[in-house]
Amino acid sequence: EPAVWDRDLAAGYNLYRRFSGFRSAAYNVLTQGAGVYVRRRVLPTVEARLGYDLRGVRVDNVAPSAPPTVQAENGNPKTISGLTLSLVHDTRDALNFPTKGERISLTEELAGNGIGGDVDYLKSELRAGKWFLVSRQAEQTVSLIGRAGLLTGASASLPFYERFFLGGAYDMR
């Protein structure tokens, strides 16, 4: 039920454990954490979300050929405590297989800086997508999706796994 007390208000939590040894043959990253959030629709097509996340990150099995930024994190677990604020504008006609509309989200995450954890940074991310129906008979859709981000903090203390990187299984560059 997306509404609480007949309002467009939602609350939730997440618990997770992610192992990303598949990203590189030179190291493994294990992330474990928990988070809580509240979400509210502020306009008919805009929702706001406020969340808190506490996670532990450990890098291990680092190969001698790994970059120095990765080797510096080997066996040095970090705790990240962060507040996140998101605004999302969504006019898509469906969540899973949209044929028209757009989705634009702006997310700000503040980690450390008085709320605990070992890392201090501000991460800003803008994501946008537009969907176009090409053929109604063949149910073909074209989508254009992009994202941009900015990470600010003391560069010497920012772990590599929090930084932005190009590439991935579904990216074209």
C-alpha cells in the first residue's frame, strides 16, 4: 500500500549484503548495511525521499598489480554513515516496461560530517531518462538514459568504491 493514513506517505527499511568480487580480478569488495527511509509525494509527478544508511565496507584479496588506491583499502574496513535526500519527477506510463514519459532524479548524499562513520563526503547525482514508443504493433520502445555525478570531499580520504566510474554491463561510452 503506497499510502499511510490516506496520505501519499511511505516508510521502509532495507538490509543488504553485497559481494562484488566479479567487478575486478584484482580485489573483492564486501558491503553490508541497513537503512531506513520516508517518502512522500509533494506534487502529482514529484516525490521526495529522506533516508539514513549505515554500512560497513571491506576490501580484501587485493592483488599486487592493483592500483595504489585499491591497495590502500586492503584490510582496512570502513564504516559509512550517510543521510540521503532525493527528488524524483516521473511521468512514465509504466514502471517495468514504459513506452513513453520521462524520469528525472536528483540525489544528495551527505556522509560523515558529524553523523558518524569513517568517511566524509557529499555526493550529488542527477539521473534522467526519456522513453519513446517506436512501434505500437511491435511494442518497440527507445530509451535515452544518462547520469552525471559530483563527489566532493578530501580526495585522499575518499575510498575508490564510493567514486564514480564509467562503464558497466548496460553502459555505452
